Amino acid sequence: MKISELLKKDTLSISFEVFPPKTESNFDTVKVATEEIAKLRPAFMSVTYGAGGGTSKYTLDIAKNIKTLYGVPTLAHLTCVSSTKETVGEKISQIKEAGIQNVMALRGDIPSHLEQADRSLWAYKHATELIYELKCADADFCIGAACYPEIHPESESQKEDIKYLKEKVEAGAEFLTTQMFFDNNLLYNFLYKLREAGITVPVIPGVMPITNANQVERAVKLSGSFMPQRFKSLVDKFGHDPAAMKQAGIAYATDQIIDLYANGITNVHVYSMNKPDVAMKIQSNLSDILGK
């Protein structure tokens, strides 16, 4: 099923993101973890794409397995950074052959060894160009794109961010999924600005449960997320105790999701980090709200 169709429903739903293994030796472990999450019957599951396409084969393997075994709609990530048109064309054909209808079109993180490289000759410099490529392909994909409720680390301003975001939508993105955030008010303000700019496609908030203190630094580095004092206090209090921090992090994410639902958001995407127990606990916390 296409995610665009799922998003037309007015019932509350939750989806989960998983990532493929980095090596073949870890494939079975990751496969089992993603299957456990699929057993929760989320609205859909997204499967990420390795930096530079290094684990892209496993992206399709995991996505196809979830779809085939459990009938859970899957969203395959596809990045284009430093890729040739031929490489991207091959990946698009493979996604189509796998029977996957939903694609998350991303520029992708730039590998450290290419950060200073001349990008002028790259076939794709922005996600918008990948979206055009997907729309021109001989496939009827539902295309998603990413957005930042605060500001993209490479942008000069949120206004510039929204300008490029509108270009993604005009190119064919049918829905947007946000980077993680820890203050819902930032999202509500962002949504207001999107609608003011004429961007009307559905926006799915992305929530990451922080279950250990080491994740905090990485989360800030990846997304530049603002950490509200309430969250900082939680980490200060429980960060030294792994079990307590895990429980507190799940509770904080659950509270975020409940607030989002209470304020008219119907779909929330959880960055589960391949942790079935975390996904299960969050869904259990929301069972009566979700009607599961």
C-alpha cells in the first residue's frame, strides 16, 4: 500500500524506522530484530540506506522481507550523494522489481572523505534532482522527502530550508518526514510556516527515543536538535543508570507522541534504532490511544 493512501485516514497510527546491517555477518541479527518490530503491525516501516550506498543491497532485502512475511507497507530509502545516474537508475529498477511502492528520496550524508570534494560534476547535488528522477522512472512510486523542524545543518536560515523544501514538493514529494526533535513547540511552529509557504502535503513527525546518554551527543550532531531543559534534566538525573535512562527515554518519547496526537497529528514515525523492545514498549504505552 502507498503511504499517501495511509495518510488519508483520520485514525491515529505509528510507524517505525529500522536500518540494514553494515556487514553480511550481521544480516541475520538485524533481520530478526526488524521482524520483531514488524510483528507489532505498524502503519508502515522505513528502511534506511547506508552512507554512500554501502548497505543499499541490504535495504531492499530487509524491506522486501518485512513486506512479504508480514504484509507491512515498507518505505525504502534511496540516496544520491556522489552517485552516477546509472547507479541510481539500477537502484530504482531494483526497488521496482522488489515490489516496493514507497521511496524516501534523500541527498544523503556526505562521506567524510568527500566533504572537501568538488561537487560541481556530481550527477545529483540535491534530493530534488532524485525526486525528478523517480517521477520520470517507469514506476508508480509514492515519494517521500525529509525536512528539519529546526534548520538543516548546511542551511543559512529556516527560510532557505523551506524554499528548498517547497521545490521538493513541486518536484513530486507526496509527504514529508521530519528529522528528530525534542520540543514539540518547534514542530508546531514549523508546520505553521510550511502552510504559510503553501506546502500542504502531509508532514509526519519523527520521534527518537533516547535510551542511553551516549545517544544525546550523536543526536545533536546529526540534527542540531535543541534539547529543552526538561530533557537535559532527565539525562542528568538518569544518564548514569542504563535501565532508568532507558525507561525515562521511552517515557519522554511517549509523552511527545501523546501530545502530538492530542494536537491533531494523526501519524508519528519512531526512529526505533532496531530495538524491538523499545518499539514494543512505546506501542504498548499507546495501546488504548491507538486502539491496539
